[in-house]
Amino acid sequence: MNQLKWNEKRFLFPLKADVRVIELGEKDASTENDYIRDLKGLISSSQEMYPGIDRWFKEKVIPGLRSSERIAYLGYENNRPIASAVLKRGAKSKICHLKIDQTFQDLYLGQMFFIQMTAEILHQAEQIHFTLPESLWASRSGFFESFGFMGVTKALRQYRSGDDELVCRAPISLVWSAALEKLPQLLKRFSVDGRTGDSSVLLSIKPKYAERILGGEKSIEIRKKFSKKWLGKKVVLYASRPISAVVGEATIASIVEGQPSEIWAHCAPGLGCSRSEYEEYAASCLRVSAIELCNVQRYQPAIPRAQMSDLVGRPLLPPQSYLELNCRKHGGWESAISLITMLDGSVGRQRAIEAMKSHEKP
């Protein structure tokens, strides 16, 4: 890696500190930089299995990246390339290539590649397909079936002798539904561009107070009850009506319980509200919890609940005070928050919004 520095690329989902996956596109193909050369090296290593794959890379992959018809992904362990993928966009999108070093094949990296590529084409594809050797289907059919690819047919084109090439197809809606089920647990293993998927709580806050938290004027939220099991956990901030949107995230730095008068005496500077506003909420309580927030990050722009509901394919009821994300009955919210993490960190906020808007009902 001598022409490009690591910090010039966005990392998608590190498996651990020394494993990184980056996205390659038009700029990389136009300059034919070190990343493209590494991608070519990994693809060329399948030459024996797929004769002519070098020509395919030169005549299809490079022009496709330059025109944005295709997108590629490249994984590294330290500086050693260990995984590659190529995706062709369109109404009938195709996973053209996916290869993971055998050492890393049992570490869920393949699932993250599948989910990432599905998210990439969600706003334009009706169907997704790929071809694979019959021997691979025989040994790994469970993996593909878990994403909704329930059957195969013989491909029109056979790439090598001795092993039939098969075609797998599935509606993008079916693949996406499977991806959403997997994503929350996978993001507990991975991070996306430095952000983890370990959110524990969705905290509902009035818009004016949410803005004060995001603006640094308020660092403490009050709740009538709040478990100390969430100390040190990440919390997602939801601005209630009329905003009705996820607006940011923070870490729970401390949780202090006490009588309302005690909490005011010790925490007033961080509450971001007047004494009368505080007493309107807390005066009738015997005890309250003061939740101190740190590492606050604003989502730019905010993500409306209606758009998230459409994208995960189920209604997301507005949280009342707060809700626990790692809970089966709140699975829709957990998938939605995991999705925000992945889209925001990997394909960029703008494309995340485009994907969500494309699922809005007219």
C-alpha cells in the first residue's frame, strides 16, 4: 500500500482491529491505484477455476466501476488482501464475484458482504442473482438459503468443465428481509466505519431538549425509572413529535438515583432546563434517575421514523420514554437502528437517505 494511505478510504466493517473492508468505485478504477491492483490480484487467483477471468476483469469490471454500473469491495488483514467482491447494479442486480480467504470464511464476513451488497442495490433492484459451482451449492446451500435463495437452475453459460455452473435468484425484498433479521446480531461482532452496532436503548426526548443535547447545552436526562445495567452502553436519541425522528446517539456515562430535590441540587447545570420545567416532570416523583450522556453524535440529517418503518417493512411505534433494543418485541426498532449504523458508516448518509426515500409510499 504505497500510493494510498488507509485514512483516505472509508472502512466498512472491521471484524477486528487488523481486518478492514473498503469500497472501490469510479475514482479507484480511473486511476488504477493500489486497491485496484490488489483487487485484480485476488480475482486473478481464480483463473484456474474460471478461465478468462482476467479478461472479464479488464473488459467488464474496470469499465463497470468507471461508469458506476458496478461497485467492488476489498478486505485486508493489516496490508494483506484477504477478500474481494464485485456487484453489478440494476433492476436485476448480480453478485458477480465474492471470494474470502479460507482462514476467514467462518468469521461471518461472507454474511456482512451479502448484507452490504443488498443494501447497496436496495433502492433500484427488483431481483438479485449470482452463479456458483454445483459443488459449492452442495456444501454451502444452507448459507444461501438463509438469505432467501431457495433453489438453483443450471446456468446457460458453463465456466469450467467437471462442475456445472448454477444460478441462484431471489426477490430483493426476500433477501432484504433475511438481511434485516441477521443484521443486529452481526453488528455486535463488527463495527462500521468506527461505529458499533451495540445500541442498548432508544431514548425518547422532546425536540427542544434533544436539540440542547446535540448542541452541548444539556448533558443529563431525567427518567422516573432507569436501569443501571445500561451504564456505559450506547443510547440512540429519538426526538418525539413533531420531529418523530432518530437524531443522534450518545454513551451513558453515569446513572444517579435520588430524590428530585437532591438531583436538582447536584445536576442542575447539566439538565438544560428551568427549575419550573424540571418540577413539572419530577416534582410528583419520590425518586428519579439522572442519566448523564457523553460522546454525543448528531445524525445529519435526522432519520424520520416513517422512512425507517418503510425500509424495515413493519410499523415502528414511537417509543414512550425509552425502550430496550435487545428485546424481541422491539425487533423492528433494533433492525432499524442497526440499519442506520450500517448505511451511515458504509455507503454514506446521502445514499442511506436515498434508499429510505425510495421506499416511501406516494
